[in-house]
Amino acid sequence: MGVDEPKPQPKPPWSRPSLGRALMPLAGLVGNRFRPVIKTYALTPPGFPSLERPIRIAALADVHACKPWMTIARIEEIVAAANRLEPDLVVLLGDYVCAIFGWKRGVVPMSDWARALSGLKAPLGVFAVLGNHDWRAGGEEARAALEAHGVPVMENDVRLLRPDDGPAFWLAGLADQRVEELGRGRFVGRDDLPGTLARIDEDAPVILLAHEPDIFLDVPHRVSLTLSGHTHGGQCRFPLIGAPVVPSRYGQRYAYGHIVEDGRHLIVSGGLGYSGLPIRIGMPPEIVLIELGGQPAFRPSP
């Protein structure tokens, strides 16, 4: 007896290439395809003194290089805008590869976007962590591309940085928390927060780079400030309701902005590129500038 072959299921209309091409101009219009805004945070978290000249950190997250939404030319514009801020330190918070499916005209080779990002300049250096989409595309290749162009990738690693006119501080880079998906919202990561912090052998403030902000719940008070990306701020944010969709176990709790919990500080970038659909509503692409030590020292409530 023969076996009936299953009937092909129609694809949803938004996945059809012809419709996708037709709607690309509209997506670009709604998607805030303009120069990124500069989102500035001035704070003095625990462990940092008030400084006459704050330490300036530029943070870039979720570039998601692809054509036509995040081309090399656009990345170079973003790099130039970040350099004009004259930061002391630049951190790259992961997800450099394309995360749009069916709405793109081509990918950007890793070597190309890595070369463009290597144009970032800062006296204390440029450091990176990888994101979950980088691992989907080939995490080791993404790391090799960045390091081949002089950008160190920190995988559960730490560096002690010594500004000329400010206090020394540790920069800790956490490996990604979503390297492999197990289904039902469960993931296997390469992150080792206790092992990373155990490598710190000198008393100085700690800044932690972690692509996904969900780790913040486990970050100890030893860490002065955690910097994350991944969520894109929800990518679409609306008055009153915020972001309806956030790729986090905690919903909107760690979706975007400066979050303080129990005296611990987290800043989540809204990112630069797109995931899923090339649309941003109420959440423009942004370069984050953090000015550390420019405000009175933070004192947690008793």
C-alpha cells in the first residue's frame, strides 16, 4: 500500500519573497533607517569615585550586518559617530551577524564587518563579546574575524585597565548564555560568571560585559556596572505598554535602559540593527555613551 504524501502547507504571506521585496521600502521607512541617536548615561556606581573628568565608555550592540539594512557603509558611519564622542573605552556587546530572515538581499562577510568595526578608536582599547546570533553563524569564525583585525574578544576573561587620569578598573567579558537552543525557551551557554570573577586578583571596580541581560539577576555586588545588549529594547516600544516582545525570561524587567536593583547597576542598549523583521518603532538605533564618575557617588538606600 502506498503512503500518501503530505500536502504542502502554504507559507505565511510575510515569508513570500515577492511580498517581502515589495514591502522593503515600507519596512525601511518604519524601521528608523537614520543615523543612530546618542543615548547618554551619567552615573557613579558603587566602587567608582566622583571624578573631575568622567571615564567615557561607548557601547555598540547588535550591529546585525546585512544588506540592505546594515551595510559596510552604514557600519562605517556608526564607527565615525562613535569616534567623534572621543571615548576612553569602546565595548562591543555582541551580535554582529545578520538576524533577518527573508527580508534581506545578502549577508555581509564576517571579515568585512570586523574590518569596519576595527576603525573604532579609544585610548583604553576596543573590546568585544559575542552574542547568540554570532554562535548560530559560527562563533569561532566570528571571534577569529574580530581578533584578526585587532579587536580582542573576551570569553570569560578579564582585563585590568588603568586610565591616565582616573582609577584603575577591571573589564570582565562573559561568554554567551544562549550558544545552543534546547527548545521550550531553554539554552546552553558558554558563560561562567563565578569563574570569570575569580580571575580578578586586585581590588578595583568591575565592569561586566554580557550580551544577554538575564545574567544580571546573578551578578554580585562586586560588579559595579553590567553592560548588555540582545533585547534591542524590544525593537518596537509603545507608550504606556512598553515593548510587547522582549527576548528575555524576565519580560520587560531587563528590556532597556538603566536598571538599578538592590544597589546593582545594569545598562541595556537598544542596539543598532534588526532581528526578525527590519522594523523599529519607538526604539531608534543608538550608540550608548556612559560617563562614569560624572555624578555624585551612588549610595544604596538603607
